[in-house]
Amino acid sequence: KYTNELLKKKNVVGVGIGRKIKGGEATGELCIRVYVEKKKVKSQLKTKDLVKKEVGGIKTDVIETGKIRFQPHSFFSIAH
């Protein structure tokens, strides 16, 4: 429901559902995971590009992924 809204934000590269991570440990709490190329401080982002702490009453967790590069598929065939 909120995926398209979140993907429009600058720096967001993906959205998913998972367990919230705090201090490197999973908390067990379900959340909306928002994957960003690089975490930035609030002052580096426009208001429209900030990820809220909650979306639709569900907590968010912003996770830095680094640059995502798509690799072309290598297709091959194995004959029997």
C-alpha cells in the first residue's frame, strides 16, 4: 500500500517487510523496511524525501544498502 509512495523518495532503492533491527540486533517487531543507497542526516534531505518513523501506524526501519547494480543474466543451455 505504501511502496509507491516510499519509492518516490530520493535515495530509496527498495521497500519490504521484515523485523526491525536496533543496535545490530533484530527486535522481533515487524516493520516496513526502507532500503536506501546511503543513510543521510535530516539536514541533507528535503522534507518530502524524509522517511517517517511510522507509515500507516507501522514502524519503519531505514537500512543502508550501498549502490545496487543490476547484472546482466548469463544464459546457457545444457544438452542431454
